[in-house]
Amino acid sequence: MSVARAYDALRESLVGRVRTDEPMSRHTTFRIGGPADLFIVCDTVADVSQTLGTLGEEDVPFTVLGKGSNVLVADEGYRGAVITLGRDFRKHGIDGDEMRCGAGVTLAGVVRDAYSKGLKGYEFGVGVPGTVGGALAMNAGSRDEWIGSVVESVTVYQQGEGLVRLRGDEITWGYRRSDLGDRGIVLECCLRAEEADRDVIRAAMEAGFSRRKRTQPLSQPSAGSVFKNPEGRSAAHMIETLGAKGLRVGGAMVSEVHANFIVNVGDATASDVAYLIEAIRTAVRDAYDVGLETEVRYLGPFATP
């Protein structure tokens, strides 16, 4: 692996930017994480192609990051390249009966635009952090509504194939997951744009946002829900009944507002968070014989994966 050669090649060829030893605490909603060897902003499709080709030639591993809203980066950082989508992928607009969105657009921006134009079907995204690309990868939404239900198509970049357009029904959607991560790098999507009464849309969005403000620690750094809800169970309820609210390891604490959130109370390390996650998982398994699966994605070396 030659990070130095990859850096030199990309610095000269990209429209976007490339930096070395970039602190990932600047790029995650947890505000935690050591440096990535390379941090690459791809502004164009050509940038994506050039980046993947160069990283492949130099045998540099990579990951794609949106707003870092469901990621825990190790204190030691990430030995590889972090790719994020820039200029050309941060646009969205109405195209006939579809909302065309770049993967780097914030989901919040799409939700606001949908409301302003009187479009229904986006209420699930109120208050959900992150980008459209990240939302597609994890099929973001609520218990009853999710982004996969309004997807018409997704365009991905596949190394060796180029741009590939997938219909919504060609994608496997599940609870807090999709198979898009195995299909390529998500660059764009088209979502259904159905008109509805704006007052009805506003009432639904306001109710959803009010519920999130009341039940989630939105003012503190976190990665959102830590654990997926097991079939027919609530992870938060099980954690709360064990008396874990307020449980703290270093600067990481189980939220006193929502038991399925771990918050950074000011000086948390990734190791603090990982240790607390494993402690909760063990306690729930011992008490309920239920194995909790994390929504949070680990990046870098961890003693407790």
C-alpha cells in the first residue's frame, strides 16, 4: 500500500480536494475519531473514477462517508482513504414527477424542498441527519416509513462498469439496511414526487419533528440510534428497564432522554463509546437472551468490534 503515491497522483488530477492525516472528529456527528490517511472530496464523476482507479493501483483501502451520522471512527484513525462526495453531488431538484437528488445532498434539505413544493412521502426524513446517499444505504426512516418506499431509481458507480442505474425494485430494502453498499458508490437517486395538500404535509412533518425533539437528545453529539430494534422488541425499552440511562464510561454516556442513544458529553473517545456499547449488549443478552445488532458503523481498529 502506498498512500503517498496515491496522494501525489490524486492531488494533481482531481477537480476536488485531497488531504492527508485528516482528523475524522471533524466529519462525524459523534465528533470523535483519529486521522484518516487520505480524505478525498470527489466533485465529479470523473473524480470518482480517477480516485477508485488510483486507490486500486496503490492497494489503498477506502470507505465512503456522508455526514458521518452513524459512524464511530477509532481513536487511532483509519488506515486508508475516506471518500466524500462534493460539488456535483450536492444538488437536487424536481424533474417531472421525480425528485432528482445527488447522494451528497443533505436529507434535511430534500425534506424542506419537498414541503415547500407540496410533495408527500418525505415526512419520514424530518430531523434525520446525514446525506441522501447515507439514507439510501441504510434505508433511513421510521418504523412505518422509509426512503426505500419512494425510490424510483438509484445511480451507482461500479469500478470497471461505470455508471449503472438500478430501479427501486431491483434493490433489496430491509429494516435499517439495503444492498446498495455492495452494488457500488451511490451517486444519485430519483424519488417519487407526488403532490398533496401542503397543510397536511406540514402537520405530519411538525408532528414528527416535535416527537424527535421530545424523545431524542438532539442537542448533544451522537450517532443516532445505537442498536437496531429486534423483531417485535424495543432496544431502548430493554436498555432503560436495566437502569442504564445515565450510565457513563469516560466521556460517553447513555442518554437520559433516549436509552438507545449514546452521547458525547464533551471528551468521549471512540474506545469509551465502544466499551459502553459492548457493556449494554452484554447486559441485554444476559437479561433478555437477545443479541442486539448495532446501527453504528465501526471504522478503524477496535478492541471490541
